[in-house]
Amino acid sequence: MTDTPNAAFKPRIFSGIQPSGGLTLGNYLGALKRFVEKQDEGIETIYCLVDMHAITVWQDPERLRRQTREGAAAFIAAGIDPARSILFNQSQVSAHAELAWIFNCVARMGWMGRMTQWKDKTAGKNAEAASLGLFAYPALMAADILVYHATMVPVGEDQKQHLELTRDIAIKFNNDYKVDFFPVTEPVIEGEATRVMSLRDGTKKMSKSDPSDQSRINLTDDADTIAAKIRKAKTDPEPLPETLEGLRDRPEARNLVNIYAALSGMTAAQVVAENAGAQFGTFKPKLAELAVAKLGPITAEMNRLLQDPAEIDRILGQGADRAEAIARPILDKVYDIVGMIRSRGSRG
Ligand code: AQP
């Protein structure tokens, strides 16, 4: 058995975001906005604030709690309807951690050591001092997805390698235990902004943990801050070209064009065609106006939702109950396949 036909599995989407900081325009365009599109296509959608992933690097407990609620508010403000999608925080469903342990025993050290995110996050630092959790991060991510038998995972470009590892774990589990139990999940990487870059360096991805706040647009930034960050974004002195080909070696310019495209619903090619010859002095204010128009209502709604943290906690709790009801029977079956005695019955 080398592969599992996904046709045997119900189409189901899972994806998550770490509450390791305030969410950025990169998280919005690469993930959140597309999560909403998938929900609206009518596929079963499960979305998660992956707080257990967040603690693979140090998190102040109070900040983690606040960022998890802020993340949940961002999902809802962006259009996730907790009645249609399942929305919860990872640590409330212990099946994730339980399956991750089994996957720690399926995955190989060499697979983890080759992960670019592990290499990037330990680059120039003492890797020996990094947490074991950071090293094993992709096994927990595989568990997040496979504990729901999710068939599709919408993510940004940076998560492609981790998704491949999820597939490798599913295939190895199926082969080792001679079962067709886990689907071989498909990454869904689509749209004009699958990799939003830093506003200060067009070769680095926009990230919530970048030490420079000027490198990113936060979903909590007000209109003036967004406009100022776009105005100061690094660019080059050339005007916009007539075709995308002309942006080949201009990563910062290409990034702003991609952001405009994703926010406006145009293709990047249409954006350059419409703005051919424009200087950044003209294009940047236009982009700022668009960003404020699109993000302003989300920020306002987030702020309104955050006035009532108990209601956010209630939504996360209800989501966790619904997630648990799907995950627990799948996990029980895994224990059975692996050969563990479960004489207390399901603890769901
Ligand atoms: N710059 C980006 N462009 C497009 N998509 C992005 N995503 C993140 N940054 C960009 C997508 O957002 C989802 C959630 O990511 P995550 O929070 O799990 O972690 P990450 O990818 O490591 O994002 P950050 O912001 O860089 O977090 P930190 O700084 O804590 O490591 C994923 O689908 C991701 O692809």
C-alpha cells in the first residue's frame, strides 16, 4: 500500500494559525481570507488557533491568552461563521497531542531536520537550545490535520514543506500498519498572495514574529498606521512596468503589486497593466487606500468582539466540543490499529 485514494474520505478542510503574535496582512491574505472562501463554498471547514504550536517558542502566558482571543476575533471578523465552521483553540482538544505522540514515533529525525522552518528558526542560534517541540512541530501539525481525516489544507506557500511531511507521515503509517486509514492530504495554495513579503525586505516573508513592526501590517493597525507603513515600504526608483516580466528582479515592487491584486480581487498582471508607468509616489497611496478600505471594517469588528472575551471563550469551547466529537473516534481507531488496549472505552 503506497497511497490512499482520498475519494474514500469525505471532503473536509482543516487549517490553523498560531496565536504567537498579532495576525498580519500575510496571515489574512495567505490564510484567513481563503478560509472564508472555502467555508462559503460549502465544504466542511475546521479552523484552529494552534496554541500548542505557539509555545514551541517562549510565550508569555497572559499574552498567549490575549493573542488567542484576538486570533479568534480576527477569524470571526474576517467572515468565519462559528455556526458553519468549527472554530476552536487546539489545546482544548487533547486528541491533537495524543496523535502527535504516535506520529513522533512514525516520523524520522532526518525528516524533521530537513524542514526549512526549523533551519530558519534556529539559523545563527544554538540549535541545541531550541525546544524539542520546535523540532517536532511538523508531527503535531500532521496530527492536527489527520486527526480529522482532513483531505485539504489551505495554507500559504511557507507551509508547503510541512504539508508534504504530513503526507509522508500518513503514507508511512498506512504502510507500517498495512491499513488505508489516513488520507493523503492535499495542500491548497492558491491566490495572488500565497507569500506576502516583509515591507522592509522583499526577500523575507511578512511574519508576526519579525522584530520590526514596520515590516508588517497588523490586523489591529489603524488607518494612519497602515498608510504610514505602506508609504515607508521599501521600493525602488523605477516606475511600474507594463507587464509582470518587468518585476522579475524587483521583489519589493512585486510584493506591493501582489498585495494590491489580492486585496482588489484582480490578478497581478491586471494590476501592472492598469498602473503601467505609475511611480510608487502614486501607487502607494492607492494601495494604502485599498488596504484601509478592506482591513478597516475587520479591525473595527475585531475590536467590538474583543469587548466580550467571555463570548469568545464560549465560541471556542463550543467549537472544541464539535471538534472533539470528530477527532475522538478517529483517535480511538488509531490506538486500536497501533495495538493499544483501550479497556475503558471511549473517553470522549
Ligand atoms: N507572509 C505570509 N504570506 C502568506 N501566507 C502567510 N502565512 C503566514 N505568513 C504568511 C500563512 O498563515 C497561516 C498561519 O501561519 P502560522 O501562524 O501558523 O505561522 P507562520 O506561517 O510561521 O506565520 P508567521 O506569521 O511567520 O508566524 P511566526 O512569526 O510565529 O512564525 C499559514 O497558512 C501560513 O502559510
